[in-house]
Amino acid sequence: MDRKMANRKLIRLSQLKNKLATENLEEIDWVTFGVIVKKVTPQSASNGRTFSIWRLNDLRDLNECVSLFLFGEVHKEHWKTDQGTV
């Protein structure tokens, strides 16, 4: 993990909204980790393609979640991922 995180900045999901407002994250190499705390049943978009929505949290502040929308190949590959997965 130390090797993977070398020269990268960890931003907690619960800090992401504030960091996006105050820093230019496109200029730094950053990572975040999240736990799938809720999965919405796969939905169909207006174009007929199916997508998933996950609510992610860092377990530090359960009121601060990030919604992640999965489309295309990402949806096909990961839609069965279990709630509780990191």
C-alpha cells in the first residue's frame, strides 16, 4: 500500500465536497476509498441502457455520502458487487 500511495494525496470521501470547492484537484494525484453503503436497483436510462447507482461513504461521517453512477462496461462488470464492499 505504501508503494501504491507514494506521491499521492489521500482525500477522505467526507472531505471531498470541501476539497473540490477549495482546491484544484486536477493538478494533484489523489485517491479516495469508500464503502458501498447503499445500492439502488439497476435503472434504465432514456436511451434504454442500464446503469447502477451506489452510495459510498468513508465511515467517518455517515451523513456525507457520494453517489457513484456506473454506466456501460463498468456497470456490466461491477453491478453485482455486494453492499459493504470497499
